[in-house]
Amino acid sequence: MTELAMKTEPVANPDLEAVGAKFNEEKMLFVRDRTRGAIHAIAGRVKPGMVEEDAVDMAKDILADLGMLKGWHDVYVRFGTNTLKTFGAASDPGVVLGQNDVFFIDIGPVWKDWEGDGGATFVVGQQSEMERCAADAKKLFHTVRREWAASGKTGKALYDFAIAEASKLGWELNMDLSGHRISDFPHEVIYPGPLANIEFKPKRLLWVLEIHIRDPQNRFGAFYEDMLLDDSYFQG
Amino acid sequence: MYLGIDMNQLLERENGDAAPGAAIRLMATVIRLHRFAADVTGVGLALPSGPRFRYQPGQYVSVLLGDGERRSFSMASAYKPGASIELHVRHRAGGRFSETALRDLKVGHSLELEGPFGQVQWRQGLGPAILMGTGTGVAPLKALLEHGLIGGGQREMWLYWGGRALPDLYLRDHFYTLAQKHPRMHFIPVLSRPDAGWAGRRGYVQDVVAEDFADLHNAHIYACGSGIMIDAARARLATLAGFDEDRFFCDSFEPAFPMARKAASPTLSLFVTADRVTKPVRVAAGVTLLSALKNSGLTVLSVCGGKASCGTCKVNVVEGWRHRLPGPERTERRLLANLDHIGPGDRLACQIHLTQDSDGLAINVGSATWPLGLRHSFDQLENVDD
């Protein structure tokens, strides 16, 4: 017996959007707010002359004070050329933040039973190309997010769109960081794979969109990450 | 009467020296990197002509990462002298090999291997061979299937490959083609979360096998995939007539570090207690307790991949050992202080580095906070000698 009749390519698998017993929309949004707040609290303490490892340690102290040290992934604060590194890759050791430099923060804190995840890029001093890269990461995040809101694009189509938009801006999009589920802890038991791999339109609040762009000359990169939500959550 | 011919035995006779299965270390060269799916890469490796690396279908090899850590992967093809091997690597966020090393891996790079290892091997017989698996568990099944087809004969072979959606079955076209060429081979894709247009089998592989086989007399069953799937398959199929544990062969890929399995050179004894039952585990020194537990076959949850971030690998060190281990460093102390329900002796398995001085270490893994697969994987360990 062969199964040739079964070769129907799927267009949707919405069960990848299942949630656990403790999922709570209000709590997810609450943790999202706390996550964004933590990112900016950490960024406010990062200063030129600081060694990256010390910044990571400082970030963990801040998260511990906020009751958000437990995380579904490690805490990343990347300086300078380490902003080119992809998720999980070890940073080159001992990188010091320059007077005119770039850094990004990527955290995935778990507050009580709910996961947060967020990232943003910051520039210290004056370096116009780094500033443009950081601004474009955030701009691209919103461009793709609005495309998601306005269209029926699948996760895969959204990242195809993101690649093209990044290219228009002169950056390379790192597809190793291409979005993922978020839920009550741990989302990994539902779907550990990338948003860029799903063949249906992702629902609000259940996914994070990651944008990691790199300078084509490999000098620096920029990262922005937040939940897939409509415009009303990004005002102010 | 069909008499199965073991092709590997024939090959061994032709080559006429070392017994198959003897583990050796060797350097292999990456000759092919193929992205089967968004989260699965095939790594083709050419082997040197020097030390002969021979394996049985269903066995696996360890990639040595240079500091005592290793990641193990099954060979995805039957053995052929002089042929390359292929490993299927599932990407895991933060995975030491599957993400970090694999990202930088290029054709021409070298990898140090040790192997082969593993007890899952093709067994001769007259009844059906039922091969069931999920995810990259298909790799050893593919090797077994190829071996069974090479051997000739009339034995029916059934491959049940499960995934959530069709793209998860990244070699489906290969198996459809194989089934067309070999009428005695049957490919049954099984989707647990298909879209509405899916006309094939739905659910979980063990349930579909149970639907298709009311009687398992003379059947050999090969199950490869997550510990949870294997637990479920064993429990489900054991309810069928003719099920025989001696004809059920399984290879568990751990969920968090999917390919970490038995260590090659056990040198330490650990004593692991769950639900007031204590069992010994033989492990290699030089790795973390988390890696050692996984290498011993225990299913351990570690969401962050050993970064002291998630706390899911928490264990309790028994009282007599708490002061014999080096104390937790700041990173671990800080996280433990941020976790709920922490008591004396609680440690993160990912932060305890095993040395020769750890011989005899006793830990309690509790039960309530461990993943479902722990129960079965713990039961699989041998009991302490009375």
C-alpha cells in the first residue's frame, strides 16, 4: 500500500497556536510590559567603557530585582561586533562598549507562569550608520507587523517580506532569528520552531516577531523583538 | 522458506577484519550540508580510509565537541564500505552543536567522531517489521529500512512516521518513491495536527499502528523518537495480542538535547532517586550533571539549554553530599534565589561539573516537576543490586 493520494501540502496548522492551562491574555500583556520596562532599565545602566560580560551580569541583577531572572532563554547584552552574533552564539569575550558604539539587549524572562520576550538596540555617542541600523531594525519590525495586521500573510510569507524589506534598506536579515511562539511557560512543548516556518497567519499575542539585521560589511547588527500585536499596543 | 541474509555480515566477511560495532575515534570531513526542513539539517560526512568505521543500521555516532561534551546522532543510511554517512540534526535554540556549531559548519570542515554505539539493530524474522518514529527519529529507521530492503526476501516492512504537519515529514517524497519501488514496503505518514485538507492518517503513530495491527505475533517493532513517544508506544502496543518486549526495540532521543545518549567511557557512579526508588547510573566525568543524566538515558527537561536561566533542571543533592561538592557560583545562587520552592541541597544540574571526586554522588530528582518521559527513562535504568 502506498500513500500517494495523501500528498496534500498543508496550508495551515493552527494547533501550533495551542496554549497551556495557565495561559492568560492579561498576564501575557502584563509580562510584555514588564519585559519592555526591563529592557529599558538595563539599557539605562549600560555605559561606554563597560565590558560586555559585566553588562550581562548587571542585567541579570536588574532582572533579579524585578523578579524576572528566571528565563526561557539566557540574557543577552551584545556590544559592538558581537551584535552580529546570532541567538545562542557565544560572544567574543572582553568586548568593551566604545564611546560611539551600538549594543542590543535580548531577554526572555518568565514572570510567574508567563513568558515574556523582547529585544531592542541602542546607540551611544554618535555613529550615524549604527543609528540608522538600530532605527531600521525597529522600523522593519513595525513594517512587518503592520503587514501582518493588514494581510493574511503566513509566517513564512511574512519573513519573505521581511527579507525583501531589509534588502531595500541595505541590510541582511538574519533568518536564524525568525520569530517563535510565546505562551505560558514553557512554549517549547507546544511548538519550538520558528515563526518563519508556519504556513498560516499567526494570531495576535501568541508569537513574537524577531528582526535581526546586519551590516553587509559585517561591522555591526541591530535587533528588535516584540509580540505580534496591533497598532494600539505600540502607541505612546 | 525465506532465510534472511544479513548484509552487514556479508560485508564483514568481505572485509575480513574488525568486528562491527567496535567503537573507534576518527576524524570525518563534512562533504554535504542540506537543509531538509527549517529545523532539520542533513550533515554528510566522508570517513577516512584509515581506521574502519563499521556500524549496524540503527546505531549512532557521537560528535565530540572538544571539552568532554558530545552530541550523538544516528546514521541515516545502511552501512556500505567506503560510503559517506549522513546525520540528521534538529536545530534547538541554544543547542551547543545543533545551533552554535552547526551554524558555523562548512563543507570541508572536520568533525571528531566516536562510535558506533547503540543496541537497536536489525533482527531477522518472518513476521512484519514495524518501524515507527517521529521527527529525526526517522534517521535510524531509514537505515534499518534500507538494510531490510537490501537483504531481499518477502518480509513486509511498515514505516509509520509521525509529525504535527506535513512539512515535519521532510523525507516523505523519498519514502513515497521507495514504497512505489518495493511493494513490500509501506509508508504511512501520520499527522497529529494536520490541516483540514489532509486525507491521510491522523493522530499519533502508536495509535495508528494499533489500529492496523490487532495481533503482533512475530512482529519486530522499532521505535525511535522522543522518550514520551516511546513511552506511549510501549504502553499502547503492550495492550495488543502477541506484543513481546523482546521484540520491541527503541531508541529515545531526549527532548531538550535530542541526541544525547549513552556516554562512551563511564567512569563514575551516580545514585539517582525518584519516588523513593534509587538506581545507579554510570557516567563519564568531565561533563555537567545535566549532560551526564541525559547521556545515561534519563529524560531531563532543560528549556534554556544549560545556561542557568530556566531552573527546569533543578535537583536535590542528598545531605551527605552537599558539602562535598563545590558550592554554587554567583550565577547559580542568584537564579536559585529567584526560583519558587527552593530548599536545602537544591542545585541546578547544568551547573554541577562532575569530576572523579563526584564518584558516588547521590541526588533526588523528585518526580512532580520532571517531564513525562522521566518515569519511563528512570524505569529503564537497572536497579541497585540488593
